[in-house]
Amino acid sequence: MGFSEIEYGVTDRIATVTLKRPERLNAFTFTMRGELIEAFDRADADDDVRAVVVTGAGRAFCAGADLGGGGGTFGRLHEGERAEETVDGAPRDGGGTVALRIARSLKPVIGAINGPAVGVGLTMTLPMDVRLAADTAKFGLVFARRGIVTEAASSWFLPRIVGIAQAMEWAATGRVFPAAEALAGRLVSRVYPADELLPAAYALAREIADNTSAVSVAAIRRLMWSGLSAASPWEAHAADSRLMAELGGAPDAVEGVTAFLDKRQAAFPMKVSEDLPAGVPSWPDDPYGV
């Protein structure tokens, strides 16, 4: 399957997903939604992919939903394109389907936010594991200024990332803010000059790809994210214990310890597609059967 609104490629075990509608500032469409889900399906199915970098073509990351349809944009989408997919009887929010797919990723996801990230262009990045930004990037949760609500499950993700007070300030005002404020508010981990952003994202991805067990990273990712809604540390302790028991004697653990003792680079043999332990949490769970 070819893509028309994104670009997907794998180089040196790093997948790059590029939002590619530069003439519309990479504005989000129903087509882009489907292509992003397919790209993450591909990345998860490919054992050669160790990390995913997501960025935008041209001067924007994503300017939000494409509003070219005018005032009826959100009503038309609500009644039409997504009507076949419902949750509790309501058509599913398209940004949410992408966010939940990214959340389910078995590979770590790095957002390289190269320019404006507004609306769904911001909320789709929240389930990514690390967000890096260019110093020219701008951010905005503009939903209240458009008469709609925060979407893409961002009411769950955002307060857990930045805290409830900061989340409400940005969401209630709907204002656009600069990369420096995003950094101060812990929305992004680091800010770089624009020409250094992608090299920094790839350097981080490269560190993961070159030094870690793919199965370990997939398991840790699920433990970390699922732990955000655990009732107590005992739930984490139980999950940790199961996975330590399953992986402690497995080939990757043997190789990791042996390589350390031999003072050489580890060559981990296990594959996510074949060797992911049964104890890895299934997250996020789907209570609605969609």
C-alpha cells in the first residue's frame, strides 16, 4: 500500500513517519488518519524497526484539522466519514483513533516537532514517548476557540504529562504558545535550533536501536504507560515480578549480561514479533469492543 498524505521509510532500523501535506501545513484529514494507523501497524510488524520518528514536511508539523470545508467541518465529519465506527453510539473521534494506535505501539515513538503543532497536530503527539521541538515550533490547544472539545484522548494524556493546572491553562485559553513555554511546561523534553532537530531525534533513536533489547523496550514501554493508571505500586510490582520471571532466563538477558562481562556490544537475539512475553500488559485496554 502506498501513502498519499504521509511518507514512511525505514533506514538503519529507524522508521520515519512524515506528515506530508506541506501546502496545507500538513493539516489532518480522514485519509491521513488511516495512513498513520497503517504506518504504525507496519512499524510494529517489522522486527527491523527499533524506534519511530514522527515529523512534518515543510515548515509545519501539523496545523490541526483541515478546515477547508468551512463552518460545517466538524459536523460533517461527525455525521459522515466516521459513522461506521462508533463508541457508546457516537462516531469515533478520528484523532483519538490515531492517538490510541500510537499508544499501543510496541516501538518507542519520538516526535520531532519541526513547526506549528496545533489542535490534533498537538494532541496526536501526546502518546509519543518523547517530544523534541524546533525553537521555531508553536503549539496550541485551540479547541475552545473553535467551539469543540479537546480530543484524541488528550484529557487523559495531557494532565499526566504536564499536570492539571498547566493542561487547563492551555486548553481553557486556547492560545498558541512558543517552544520555550512548551519546554517550561514539560510538554517537550528538549528544544533545538531547527536544523538540529532531526539529527537529535535520530541520535536518540540510534541510542535505543544500538544498545537495547527490542523485547525489553517493548515490555518497559507497556509497563510505564499502563502504570500511569495503576491503583497502587503493588500493581506495578506484580507486573514487574511476572516479567522478571519470564525474561530473566531468556536469551536476551543471557546475552546482555554476557556482553557486559565480555566488554563487548550485545547482539540481542529475541524478536518482538515472536518473543514478547505473555506477561506484557495489553494497553490501552478497549472496554468498548471497537
